[in-house]
Amino acid sequence: MRRRFDREPCSIARSLEILGDWWTLLIIRDAFLGVRRFVDFAQRLGISKNILTRRLAHLTAHGVLVAVDAGVHGPRYEYELTAKGKDLFTAITVLRQWGDRWVFGPGHEPLLVIDRRTGRPLPRVRVLGEDGQPVPREAMAVVPGPRLSAARAPAASKPRRRARAS
């Protein structure tokens, strides 16, 4: 039986309830590439119609996509990314960049995303501090946020004490 994460006090777990399977992420990828029609999603992905129908309904119910009636001679829906969906661009970019580096390897990327202003590939996404400089992972700390009390904080975020030498 599949475990549900919709009550977990974790942003990653809750996000995975919405985005956590490969078909969903591939639908979002294709939406960023301009795919809008059901038939085009089905053809590009090679996905069965019943699975595609469920995933599109799920993404629409969660406000990631919106179904827009584009029919001239009766209803025909197209799917557009909402602001919530467009906000996934960075996450999709990070996932693509990870795959380019660790799955295909430098120089073997299937797609390059370029900055139209410069014609150059987008630089690797990095976590930046307030000063605009990269923040190394070692310099980050995880602390309980407003939703999570200190008593329920993940073990990894609690400060470690050094053992005293005897």
C-alpha cells in the first residue's frame, strides 16, 4: 500500500504528493516546452489515455495546470501552466541539469536551454545568499520553521554536541 504524505510537516513530502511520479514531471516538462493539447501530451509521452487523464486532472485540481476551453465547434480543452505551475521552472531546470551532468555527462546533453539575450546556455542553478554569492552546503543550517515546533524537528537539524575527551 502506498504511503501518503499529505499530512507530513515537510514541504518536500507535501510537494511529492502533488508532483511525485515520473508521468507528472514529464507532463510539466512538456507543458514548459509548449505542449497544450491532450492528444499531443499522449503522443509525445507514449502514455495511456487513462493515466494521462488522471494526471492532468490531478495537476488541474492542485492548481498547477488550468484547463482552457479552446474549442471552436464544441468543447476542446488545452492545458496551460498556472503561476503555481510556472514556479516549477527552477525545479525542472535543476532536475534537467542534474541529469545532464550525472546521467548523460558533459558534452552529451540532450537539450540545451539558452538565454535568448546572449545565446549562451543557462548557468547551473545554485543556492545564493542575500549578497548574491553561492552558499556552500556546509554553510547551511536547517532550523524549525513557523509550522514545525522544535520538539518535532528532524534529527539532522538538531545541533550536535562534541564528546568530551576523558
